[in-house]
Amino acid sequence: MIKICYGCGVKLQSEKEGKEGYIPLNKIENSSYCKRCFQLMHYGKTTIEDVPKENKTIISAVNNAKESAVFLIDFLNINNEVINLFKQIKCPKVLVISKIDALPFTIKQNNLINFIKEYYEIKDDVKVVSSNKNIGLDSLFNYLYDKNFKTVYILGLSNSGKSTLINKIIKNYNINKNTITTSKVPNTTREFIRVKIDDYLTLIDTPGFVINSLNYLYEKKINEKIFQMKKSEILKIDNLFLKFHEDTNINLYLPTVVNVKKHFKEENFNESIEIEKDTDLVIKGLGFICFKNKSNISISNISKDLIELRKSVLK
């Protein structure tokens, strides 16, 4: 009988230690998790290099299945590349902003939803959830039933909260299931994992989409920091540098782990960016900076491919 790891979805095997799905032979009969997932759950470590499925492979599988989808995106990873992945899903779907409990108080949920629908031209429904704080879970759960979503693919970037969402649904609605492995390690889910919630609803956890980004992880609050930058001043964001060529006020929305301060040592700047008034400078995988005034900046130690400009979400 073939057994599947409930944590990552791969086939359990005892022949090759160090390969995916491995479990010692004397434990395989009574085990629901491979060695890798067991170590992730209990020790927070992994011994196998994670190689994600290609984005197009995931999209093709979901579109060919012709079922339905929930696409999770956390607040700091809202950008054109992720939205384009969402738009490539052709089945009935809903966009869900996850980790909403981390949102700064200056950004209201309804305003954020309206901004996303208008700016990114989203015609599908947009909802918000926090699996950790049980915000929006009942609304989303009922939505799936109301929309007649029977088999639902849970999609999103790695670490967007897909497995956590499924586990919370299992817990909240008294479903007698094992939990799916979750961790801060990208691409914890290796294959598609089917979770039958009841006779009507089945959720499918999927490998995370991967884009070129800085991949900062956060679980708690997003920091909002305000700076008044003067002409020729340099701002250091961890190991990234921004030089300002005119006076401007900025609001930064970044994970709490990110260190931000003014920098008084000269650096080499190789790219310049013109920024209009009330514009967000989005740094993929890190967060964004809201520019209150029209500005001209230079950047160092970051590829311009990781940056995009958009109308300010605050407006």
C-alpha cells in the first residue's frame, strides 16, 4: 500500500535515506509524516534541499482541474508579479489577503480591499483573514459553501499562510484530521495535499509560487516608520541604501526584523528612480515606502528588478 506524507504530500519510502519521503522501515506502518516533516514540526529544521515546482506547472494543474481556488497573498507581497499569477488562474477564485492582524492601524481593511480591486483591476471577490487571530475565517468558510466551491485549491507564494489556513479550518470546525506541516522554511509543501473537510468540501494544499524577491518573513506586526529626509541624505534599510536628492517625507511599511536608520557614510549608487507624489516604492519580498512628495532617489545594493512603483495604498 502506498502511503503519502500528510505534511508535504510526497510518497513515504524507506529505501533511500536523505531522499524525499524517507521514514525508517520500522516506523513507516504507523507514521503519517516523513522524516523531513517530523523534524520541521518538532525541531524546526530540514535536511533536504527544497526545490519548488515551477509556477506554470502549478497553474496548469489547477486550470486543467477546472475546480475552484483561494489565492492567498500577504500585505507586504502585494505587487504586479503576484497579481499576475492570480490572474492566470482561470477557474472560479477568490483573492484573500492573509496575516491581516499585522496590518498597521493607519490602513483600514475596506480601504485596502477597494484599493486592490481598483488599482490592480481585480474583478473577483477579495477577502481578508488572519489564521492566527481567527479573523475572517468564518466568513471565508461560509463563502466557499455559498459559492458552491466543492474542491478548492489553496494557492499563494511560499509562506503566504496556505497550510496554516487549512490547519486552522481543521481546528475551528472540529475536523478529525492530522495537521499539515507548517514552518518558516520556504516550500514546506512539496506536492498537492488533499484534505477532505466533509462530504461537501475538499481543500487542496499546494506548493508555493516562487518569484524573485528578498523573502523577508514576518508573523506579527508590520512596522510603520516615518522619516523626514533631506537633500543628499542616505537611508539604510538593512543592507540596502537609498539616497535622496530633494527633501521629502516618507512612510515605511516593513517587517519588525528590518533595521532602518539614516546613514552617514558615502556609498556607490548606480541606479536612479523618479517618483511621483503619493506613490509607493514597492520592494518585492520586503515591503514598501510611501513617498508623500515628488522625489528623485538613487539606490544601492538592490536590483531594480526587485522594485516597482504604484499609486499609494494610503490614498
